[in-house]
Amino acid sequence: MSEAGKIARMFKVLSVETRVQMIELLRDRSLCVNALAKSLGITPAAVSQHLRILRDAEMVIDDKRGYYVHYRLNERTFERLKETAMQLLR
């Protein structure tokens, strides 16, 4: 995939309000599916679908902790996105 294609894909992933809200919640700490669902007022199944898309875009990383999987932001991906956005907006 071209660099322009990767950038377009990232912005497309972020074009959904619920995913942006998830990123805002994960900015402060890692959370499991149930905690995200409760905070967002949506079902755990819906959260899982959004997380799958965010994982595929390498925006979140999953960490298994006992019976639970916690999700956190992939700081490297967001740093690249920030740099790319700054270049586009010059």
C-alpha cells in the first residue's frame, strides 16, 4: 500500500465518532472491552468490532492479563499520524 493509501486509511478509521471516543478513553490508560462498553454506553460486541478495526489499523495494542484483554494506544502509530498530518497541513 502506498504512503498516501496508508494515510487515507488511518483517517477513514478515525472518521467514526465511537472510535475517536475510544481513543480518547485509551489515551489515559488501558481498558478492557467491558470497561469501554460501559463508558461508551454500547454493547461489548460493538466495542469488539471497533477494536478489531483499530487493531487492523495498528492504532491499538492488546495485552492479555489473566482472563481479560486490555487495550492501549499504539503510540508509534499516533506519532506517525501526527507527523503526517503536520506535513499535509503545511
